[in-house]
Amino acid sequence: MREINPNIYPASGYRFTDRDGTRHKGGSWAMVKRKVKQYRERVGLPTDTIWEEMMNQVCAETPGMCGETAPQPVAAAKPAPSLSLNQRVLQWYAKLLAKKRVNTWQTVASTEAARRAAICGGCPAQRPLNSACGACIRSVSASHKALLNGRESKFQNLHPCSILGEDCQVSVYAIQPPDPRPDLPAHCWRRP
């Protein structure tokens, strides 16, 4: 269940609009819950899910102020579909940049990178980044240069892989483990 961070005062105050449109206000979430419970008991509405209904409503209105209260399952190998391709690529770059900081970033020979680039060049999974996010494009460009020691990729015609969430312009250079995802094309160099 999602709950609002109790340390943050909501901009609209402690308020809840009930099922029938009745608005309840109070000096704290506990006070609002108490008022809703009293109201529902008077009008004959169920009182067992008040807190959950309140939190669902406030979290829908201000999602940045809420977080999960139950332990979350470990993320699967495949990234959450709710992330955009831009976000997935930026996360991938963050991992590679972290490897470079601790000197574990390694590259393949230029002939191997060219072989990989030829495979990626004809792949239907390639998608361009959404250019509406100028900050994303600048971050990707800066990450390219940081990982490739200030030089541009020789493979400017490549786009990010929509399945792996990796920028193929740099991915073809990186030493990376095989990826067992079944949705990768049969000819992909990342398949085991």
C-alpha cells in the first residue's frame, strides 16, 4: 500500500473527499481519519478501508510525496515497463559510469566493436531517444564522451536497444555478460 510521508505537510492540507463527495479536514491524518469514521458511522457507510482510501486519494493527487509501506519484491531482470526508453538508457549509463569510476569498465577490440555494430545496425529493436527531453540527450552525450575518453562513437548511426535499454553506440564497445532475455532477436550479439 502507498502512504504519504508523515514528515511532509501536504500543500492542500490534511483533507479527504469521501465517496459521496463530503469533504473532511483536520489538523493531522489521524484527525481526518477519525472524522471520516464518525461521519461514515452516522450515514451507514463501511469504515474498514478508510485509511487505505485516504492514502490512495492523497497519493494519486501528490505521488511524489508517497512511498510503499510493504516490502517490495526484488526487481526482475527485465526493467519495469513504466520506465521510458530514455530513463532506462540513463540508468544503464549510470551503471557503466560507476564501473568506470572504480576502474572496472572494459572495452573490446575495435574489430569486435565493428562486428557488433554491424549486427545492431540492422536490428528492428533499435529506437531513437525521445528528443523532447533535452537534459536526457545532453546526459547521453556527456556519458558517451566520459566512457569513450572524450571521443565520439564511430557508430553514430546506431540507436538505443528498446529491449535492453542500452545505447548501442557505446554498448558495442563494452565487455558485458550475455543476456538471456527470450525477446532478443536471434542474431543479437548479447544472446548467450
